[in-house]
Amino acid sequence: MRRFFLISLLLTGWGSSGVWSQTKSSVSLPNIVFILADDLGYGDLGVYGQKIIKTPRIDRLAREGMRFLNFYAGTTVCAPSRSSLMTGQHTGHTYIRGNKEAKPEGQLPLGEWVETFPQLLQKAGYTTGAFGKWGLGMVGTTGDPNKKGFDVFYGYNCQRQSHSYYPDHLWHNSKRIELQGNSSKSRLQYAPDLIQQQTLAFISDNKDRPFFLFVPTILPHAGLEGPEDEYYKMYNGRFDETPFIPKGGSYAPSTTPRATFAAMVTRLDAYVGQILDKLEAEGLADNTIVLFSSDNGAHQEGGADPAFFNSSGGLRGVKRDLYEGGIRTPMIVRWPGKIKKGSRSSHQGAFWDIMPTFLQIAGQPPSQHTDGISFLPTLLGKKDQLRHPYLYWEFHEGGGRQAVRTGNWKGVRLDVSKNADGPIELYNLKTDPTEKKNVADRHPDIVAKMAAYMKDAHRPSSLFPF
């Protein structure tokens, strides 16, 4: 165990950024805000090439900080991607590797022994709050957000419930909050607005102590719903529309799915702006690091049209694919006085790097169980950034899939459930960023390396067997 810890210490680059070798008592802990969009594609933001949907506040966030070009989600669907984020482990190791429902509400919970980075931030002196969608364990289970590092939780515990933006209830810690006027026939209280109110209140309530604010918003996940307000009016009537009429399932119908989706993204942008304005109003902006990302690639459920909006930014695939469009995600980080304004980074990182990065920012030692590498040196513009030998993903639906990125090479294996040693597609992302040309037959040595990485990264799971 001691040997593993020392190796982890080296891999995560602890102390490499210099200023963080000070004792915690001599450094004012910065606040940390992490805003996580739901099913927002790599190309859905103006700063990543979006031409139709307006995202001025997020674009401004990028101008004031750093924009990553090669950052990845934990995987290509909600629960396992969030498990990867919370545990600092890729999907070959993390506890939750797929979407598994629990009845009557919730998903398969994180195990009692699973340690999350919010728990470690609590130990470091942070007050923690999560506002939005959880999906990693129902109230009262071992995965309850209050048991996994959050002092306050408000929002949807269950990701299935979050398919509706007008649910009949939300959760405030262990208390079920009934939303009067919301039913299958009535839409009175818009849940994202209620969650945003609680988010902003958390900032004000904790302005005098270091806090970690996690905002896993449900925008712009399907179904496509929202009030006919200023955001909707920006887009209504601009597009040719084909009404979405659900054929079973849990998504709401939409007469104007394109306008509604665009409005949802712009609403998300406005929420981000409100959070930034609240930090400024409370005098916290200069001592707060703000991160913005998405949990996986663009979705096409509920009437969403990623092809129309170029939501994947020209990359191949969408949500549920392990091609780039399913897993590459926006990542924007602002930290006044620390991160160079308007900077861009090609550093290859992923959700499991968030844990070691946040712990280093908090002046804490690394977790012994992370697959991640702190990217704090990159944020601070330093040259001593350590790099992954490879990045790895699993997807436990659609026949089972695996993917590896090492340098500019990307390997994808399909139908793993049928053949664990099946053929691997190989793409050179430098010359073929859209993954159109499978060159596996030309580079058998690299394919063999990909197979070895996949074998090395995958730890069998009784809960999620291929």
C-alpha cells in the first residue's frame, strides 16, 4: 500500500506547481465551483464553434480563463460518467459503470466503502453543496449524496425523474419537496429555476467560509421542455420544425423541438452568468476557481437534433458512442490571477483527473485509489505537467464497447460482450479527427498496444460484466 501511495504521488505530480508546497494554514483556501451540463455536445457552445445557439456568458468565461481542446467525460452516459468524476477512476475501475435503475426511484448506489472527492474536500475544511441531478444513489442508501460528501443537496436524486422538467417533487437532503401544480396535465413550477435559486442562495450563505459548489444541472437533457419566456422567444419561428410526438418512453412531446433545445442551452448559459454575477456581488470571484463541462456527448432523444446544430462540433458520434462525439467534452476553467486569460490547452485529460486536481488545489495529499493526474500545472501555465500513457473508457450497453486514446491514436472495440478479444478499430486523430478512416490493418503494432491497454485497464465487475 505504501508503494502504491508513493507511485500515486509521483503520477499526480504533487508539489510540482511550487506554490502548493505551503502548509494549508498559510494559504487561503479558494472556493471551487464546478458546473456540469447534461448531454451538452462539444459543439453546442459558441466558443467551441456553435453558430446558431447563443452562449455569451460561457463564451466570456472562456475568454477570462482557459479552454481545453482534448478533455473527456468519464464515459458516454450519465451515471458511470458521474461515478468516474466523483471517484477519480476511469470506467474500468469505478464502481458504477452503467445506468442501472432502482425501484421505485433512483439508481444503483455507490458502495459504502467508495470514497468521493467531495468527502475529501469536507475533511480539508470545505462546506459542500450539490444542486441539480445526482443519479448515484437514492436517499437513505449508501450512495445518498449526504453520505458521499455533500452537506447540502437539492434537486433530482433520480436521473429517470429528471426526464421531466416539471416533476411532482424534488429532494432537499432527505426531505421530499412536493411541487404543487405539476402533473401530467399541468406545468406550473419549472424545476431548473427552483434549483438555480437554491444554488445562488448557497453562495450567499457560505460566503465567509471555503466552499465547493457542484452544479450538475439537467440542462439540456431530454425531454425538451421550458417556459415560453425570453429564451424561447429568441428562437421560436426561426427554424423549420417537425413536432416530436413520443412513441412510448418518458419524454414529453414538443411542437418546436429545435427552438426549445436552443432555448434550453441559452437558459443554461444565463444560469452560468447568474452564478458568476453572484460570486462577483459577494466579493468572491477573485478567490474562486470556476469549471464548466458536460457529462457526455450530445443526445438525440426527445426530439433533439444534434446534426442540425452540429452539436458534436464535427466529431463522429453522439451520446452512447465511444467515438469522439460521445465522450469529448467542453472544459473551461477560470481562476482570476492564476490562469492566463484567453488561453487554450491541448492537454489530454478526463473526469478522473478532477479529483487529484481539486485535492491539490485544497492542499491535500492525493487519494491512493485514483487513476487521475492533477492538471493544476497546466492551469497555472507551468511546464512540468505529467501526462497519461493512455485514457480509457467502457460502455456497458449496445453490446459492450471499449476505447483507448494514447497520444494521437484512438482505438475502439465494439461488441465486447460477444468477443472480449474482438477487432479494434484504429484512428489517427491528428490526420483524421472525425474518425472516418480505420487504419488498423496498417498498424498492427499499435493495435496490439491498444489491446494491451484495454486488458490492463479493465478490472472485472460482478455488477457490470461485459
